Amino acid sequence: MGLENFWFVLIVVLWSGYFLLEGFDFGVGMLLPFVPRNESERGAMFESIGPVWDGNEVWLVVAGAATFAAFPAWYATMFSGFYLAFLLLLFFLIIRVVSFEWREKSESAGWRRAWTAANALGSTGIALIWGVGLANLIHGIPLDSQGDYDGNLVDLFTPYTVFAGLTFVLVFAFHGATYLGVRTEGGLHRRVGGAARRLALPAAIVGATFLSWTVVVAHDRNHKEVFPVIVPAVLGVAALGLAALFAFRDRNGLAFTMTACGSVAAVATLFTGLYPRAIVSSPNFANSLDLSSAASAHYTLAVMTVVALIAAPIVLLYQGWTYYVFRARLRGEEIHPSEAIPRSTGG
């Protein structure tokens, strides 16, 4: 396997890790207006992702940096074609990041509601835009003979790409509900379980439809055979179906594992259908950007490979340790003064 293929696979792994981890972060944010019944439970939901959400964002930073270094032409074409979409994505990222810090700056109920809504809006918007953006890579965007984007913002929105965005929103909401199922207890845990059951069937059906549609798009738009694209698609359909089954049976750990597998399978299906191209050009398929033509020089890729093989295990061990430390379940119950101060038993 050539180094450009190695780095393509590594970038797929980075995107998979990002959506596996940030996917439940986004899902928790989407559920904030609907699941908790009081401020303590909303605080518990924030606390469930508070220690890890910024570490999860590192996967996006590394994926972007790896694309820039390994495939500069791919990076340049995406940023020229998706410029306005990325600006909107940046807006949603900023308000979501700010919401974690500013929500705690005041005890005012209105202030906290505003930043809770900002987190929910940002989480939903990010998931929607990522779904639309990644789907465009395989569905095709208008490129000229130089590999430059030759369209406008409206060209990014087609039935398939919009459906992909909505799928990401729904699947991540389900993923967030199953994550909360393993992080909460008490009354909040019961409400989270109810949300997971309500989301289970819609997420499984919409996810299965998206994965099947992606196999068709890869065949029609990127001249791919059904195999091997169908392999991760089938695995994704099975994972989401099992996640729904486990959610109805209150098997929280297994449900979360399956939504995680479904998120990874969605990314794998998209990029398996895209290979060996970085971006499909439509309507002129001849202008599609191939990995070989988009890749950096061999020496650059070789140096990057050595650095990645040294640094990646360290980062993975550190992030795994972080999740282990913050593994305790949360209740989100209000503590009243009479409960917080022990009563004297002395006479």
C-alpha cells in the first residue's frame, strides 16, 4: 500500500474517531432542551461531556491538519468549494464552545436558558453541515479542469446531501441518548432512556436509508462497484438496528456501543465509496480529484508517517485515561439545604 493510500485510511480513521466521540457530544447538546426537567439535570448533562468535549475536538483539528499536509490539493479544493459552508460551521462551533464557559457566568435562569439553547443550536448545526459537506465529496461538486470549485453555495444542497445532513443530526441525537444512558442514574436516567427509545426506530430507519443510498450514489456518481462499499453499509445498518433493539431493552452499554459502530460505519461507507478519488466532479466526471494527484511528495508523507506512528499511541492512551477518570455516573438531583447539612444527633 502506497503512502498516499495509508494517509487516506488514516484520515478516515481520524474522521471516524471525531464522529464517534463528538457525535455523542453533539447528541447531548441536541437533547438539552428536551430531556432535563430542571437546572440540576441540565447541569449534569453538561457535566457528562464537560471534561471531554474539547479533547474530542482534537480529532477534527488533527484530521484537518493531516489533510492539509498529506493532500494539499484536496484541502484547497474543499476550502474553496465549501468556503461559505465552513464559515457557517465556524459560527456554530464558536457559539457551542462559548456556551460551555459562559453558561456558568451567571445564576440567572434566562441567561442559562440562552446558553443552553446556544449549545443545542450549535450542536445541531455542526452535525447538519458536516453531513451535507461530506456527502458532497462523493455525490459530486462542479470542478473545472484545474480542480477549482466552479459553483455556488446552492450547488451543495441536493436531495442526497440534505438527507445526509438530517441523518447525521438524528443518528448523533440517538448516539447522545445512549451515551447518557451509561453516564446517568436516577430520574434523569429514566428520561434519557425514554428519549433513546423514541429516537431508536427513526434513527435506525433513516440511517439505513442513508447508507443504502450512499452505495447507490457511489455506483452512479463515482463508478464504483457495489462491493466493497456495501460491506461497511451493511455493518452500519446492522449496528443501528441492534442499537434500537438494545435501547428498547434498556441495555445501555450495548446500545451505546452499537451507535458508536453505526457512526463509524457511516464514515467508512462514505470514504469507501469515494476511494480512489478525493472529490468527485459533477457534471464533468473527468475533472474529479484523484488521491494520487492531490497527494504531497513521497518524502513529506514518509516523515509524517514516522511522526504519526510515534505520537498517535500516546494521544490514544491519554484520551482513554481521561474517559476512565471521568467515568462516574451522574444523577442531576437538586440538593436542598436540609439534605446538605447533617442534623445534629447530640443532646
